[in-house]
Amino acid sequence: MSLRPPPSHVGTVVRGAATVLIVIHIMMSAWLVVQFDGRYTEGRPSPTNIKAIVAVDDERTLIDVKMENSTSFVLYMLTRDYEEPPSNETPSDPSEPSPSNAEEEPEEPEERLSQARLFTKACLALMVLTELAMLFGLRFRSTLRGVSWTAVLLCFLVVLPGAYLTDLAGPDDGEDSAEDNQNSNNDLANETFVAQTEEGSMVHGTSDIKLSLAPLGVHIDMMFNGYDLGLVEKANQSAVRAEAPEPGSEDASSWVQFESRLTAKAGKNIQSLFILPVLWLVFPAMSLKKEDPSAEVAGDEEA
């Protein structure tokens, strides 16, 4: 004797209504929540803390940033004095058309997060349609329902966080060189290093990224450090850029280190997706298609 109740019209209505309500509930809530907690652990800007929270929904990305113990950071920024080194590139002949003018500039690629939003909406719509497939008794309906539910769950656990972090790390130039692959692991740490106000101002530094799992998400622990040329006398900036200063010297005081943790996880309302498998078990689907009595008892079995 089966522990499941027989298929009924009431159970079919409950299943369908619950699926639609859960999808609407998810559409109106945050899909992805990113928490950032960073701290200057060494150097003049320490012990400034930087905290941020990012909420990603179906259309917008909301960001709230807060800084604690910011006095040292403000003084640090006021005392910095950095100038980029002169470029050795020779100016091009203005009479010759530049490659950018001679050829049409390629269009900028669409943000991956926008693409992930569209894909997630499509999976949510497909999950609702699979309930109609159960109602009309289409072939392989149970398999299609399970695949659509799994796809929706993967969107919130993998696709959306991956798209956001990829956009945060920066665009991909498409090159496959070994140097680019090595530097790609440092892009995210550099992006969150607030002291790097000018490109190339931090020298002789290291960065580290560690990944770990979180409930319905992932933790990313990042560290970045280096000598800030903005804190070095202009006469010594070239020497410090070429070689790290000796420990204990005046230029060695320009050392700055920043550590942070970024947590990307699905929104709280995404957990309502786990209600659906329970409803499938408690309320077997009743198909409108005329079937044998034995097939009707099976309910969710594929025709």
C-alpha cells in the first residue's frame, strides 16, 4: 500500500498555485546577496574597516557601503602624492589614420549578470510550464519538471554568483597566455583594494584568494599588499619601483596591506524552492488526459 495519497483535483490546484506563488515571491525578492568586509591590517590606513552589502534582484543591483575608523584612511589619502611615470611610446603621425578610426570599433559585450538574469527568468518560466505539462499528461513530464527545478536552483547557486564575480573581476580580453591566466586570479583582490587609486601605484606586492563553501553560497577570502608609491618621496619613486626598499628604511613605511572576505549567497527567499519537492510528494499530479485506472494512481509517473 502506497503512503502517498491518490491524485486529486485539489492536490493539482494546490501544486500549481504554490508553484506560481513561489515564483512570484522569488521575482519580488533579492536573488543574490553579496557581503563584503575589508580591513587595512598594516600601513598608514589601518585600522580602517570597509563594509558593503550588494543586493541583486531581477532588474537592479543595489549597493550600500560603510566605512569605520575612517580617520586614518582620510589622512592616508591626503598625504599620498603619486605621479605616473612618463610613457616611452612615440606619438603617432596625425596624418596616418589610427586603427581605431580605420576600423569600426567593436561593440562592448553585454554584462554577464544581465545575461544570467535573463536565463534565470527563462528557467523560472519553464518551471511553471512544467506544471502544465503534468496537468496535460505530456510524455516525460516528471523528468522535465525535475530538470527545470534543478536548473532554477543552479541559477541561484552557481550562475548568478559566477556572473556577478566575473563582472567584478573585469572583462576578459580573450587571450590565453600563461601570464594572463596567472594574473586573472589577482583581479578580484585588486578590485577590492581601495588604496589602489592609480594603476601601477602599488609595487612589489602579493595577493592571495581562497575559496570556501557557505550555506547556499561561497566565501572568498582575499589579501593584497604592496609598497604604495604615493607615500614615497617623488625623488625615490623610481628606485622603489625598480627594487623593494630595505626593511627599516623610510621608504619601507609605505607598506600597506588589505584583507577582506566576500560572501556571495542566494537570497533568503530562494529557500522556498525546496518546498516544491515536498508538494510533489504530498500532492501527486492528476492528469486531464484519460488514462487507465492503474496509470491514474501513479499520478506523477511518465506516460
